[in-house]
Amino acid sequence: MLSAFKHFPTHHCVTGSLRHIYVYNGLDLSEEMLLGLGAGVSFSYWHFKGQPPFLGGRGGFKPPLEEMIGQRTGVEVKMHTTTSLRKARQALLEMLQAGQPVMLACDMGFLPYFDFGGEEYHFGGHTVVVCGYDAGRDEVLVADRDEQLHPVPMADLEQARASTFKPFPPKNLWYTFDFAHKRPPAVDEVRQAILDMATAMLEPPIRNIGVKGIRKAAVEVARWPQKLDADGLRFALFNTYIFIAPTGGTGGGCFRYMLSRFLHEAADMAGEPRLADSAAEFRRVGDHWEALGEWFRQASEAPEPSAVVSEATAPFQALADEEEAAWQRLREVVQV
């Protein structure tokens, strides 16, 4: 392992990986602050043909969360992809030899330390940090969200990096960072990040995103029995629970608990108690997301899931109303 590397448990794979890299390079920001700076909380609902439905609370994709965090902390962040296994391996080893841990994307279904109960599962949007290499064993050391470091054969890592499973094939993605001009974020940058999130939730470009996306999910989930077979329906229900609950890397409450803690930090930075009020409000919103997530888990285990899916409509609509009001109040605070 790189001698100066510090490993700690994290909540979300992307912001957790970024925090590992930031701390290693001498800029210790909380994972919640990184998520907020990248305008990383939102909502989206997608169901592409031939794929299971996807419901998620992450935002910050256009522009990418990683680049926005970099801009607001003086760090140059670049994303690299390649179709060449050789090039991806060479870049990884050169960065490690230069004394830098490597943040990269991979399909968690090919990482040997995950246990999916004998079922095949693929998610290529998972991000980890490689912090060591054993040439004799041709084995890397991986920092993920949990407390321990994981030795992974290079062959397994390469398979995970080059996975073609949709909807998020990793494409051998890795990141490079330049911390030469690193700095803490300014209060105005924190305010702008909050405004970016609120605007995306309240005025999304399409109806799959933001509060409109929550309302769309309220309608579409009830239609799943007409679009999915019995096994597909159970998987979709359980998968939705995963993308709401802490186990799926949201920090709990569909990222709203992390958002709440970010707003508490922002309130202290800005000397603005109303941000603390919003933090408490989103904590309650997170509780309601957790309750809905638990409903999805129970529905996935019901004798006839198709008979209960319509029960999700009312909680989704209630959450949409609650989120709309909370984001409106938050936007009013940061617009002043």
C-alpha cells in the first residue's frame, strides 16, 4: 500500500473515493461537503427498453460532479477512458509508481469481495480507489466504502473496468488530479452549489428528473407489472430499495441524509441559521425516503408483488410535494 494512504469507511462510492484522494493530497473536506459542492443531490427515474427500471437520488452529471468539485476547490480533475486494457493497466501502474492512488470506475459485479447471494448482478457506475500493487501476485489493493482494504487480482479488476453491461459500462474510466492550486471552497461557491441543486430539482430540463421525476415514478412504478415478468418485478423492487437505502451507497434516505449534513456545514460557513432549518427539513425528508425504501424491500418479498405495487403511488406523491416545498424554501435562502 502507498505509505501515506489513509483508509476510512465512506457513504457513497464517488464522493468517498474523492475524499480518499483529497485527504491523501492534503485537502481534508468532508464527504458531505464534496457531494454538495458537486451539486450531487437530485432525483431521476429511467426505464430503458431491455433494462430494469432505475431510480436514483444522485445528481451532478452535466457538468460532472467530479469536475464541479474540482472547480470549487482549485483542483484540476480530468476523466480518461479507453478501449485498451493495456493502456488502462499502464496508466494505473504509472500513477501508483509515481506515488498517487488511482480513482477508477468498475462493474461491482466482477469484484470478488462483493457477495450477491449467488445471483448475477452488474452495476458499472461503481467507483473505487486503488492504493497499492503487488507485482509478484499481480494483485491490487482496493479501497471501497467499507472499513477494510481488499486485495483484488489484476485480472478481476481489468474485467470489472472493461465490463460492457448497461446502463453504466465503466469504459476503463480513471481520473487524474492536479492539487497545485488546492484551496477550501468559498462561501459563495457553496451557495451556488445549493442553488444549482435546487434549480435542477424545481426546473428540470425533462420530466424524468427532479420533483417532476418523483411524480413520474409515482405513476410508472404502478405500471411495472404490465412491463416486467414476475422475476423482473421482484428484482426491480429490491433494486429500488438498494438505491434508496444506505447499503446502496446513498448514505441513507436517497442521499437526503448526506444533503442534510452538508447543509449544516454550509450553515456554519455562511453564518446562516436558515440553512440549518433546511438541514433539519431534509433530514425528515430522508426519513420518509427510508420508509419508502423499506416498503420496496418488503414488496420484493411479498407473495404477489404485482398486487401491492400501486401502494407506492401515494408515498411518492407525498414525497414530491414535500421535496418541492423544501427545495423552494432552500432556494429562497441562497438567492438572498
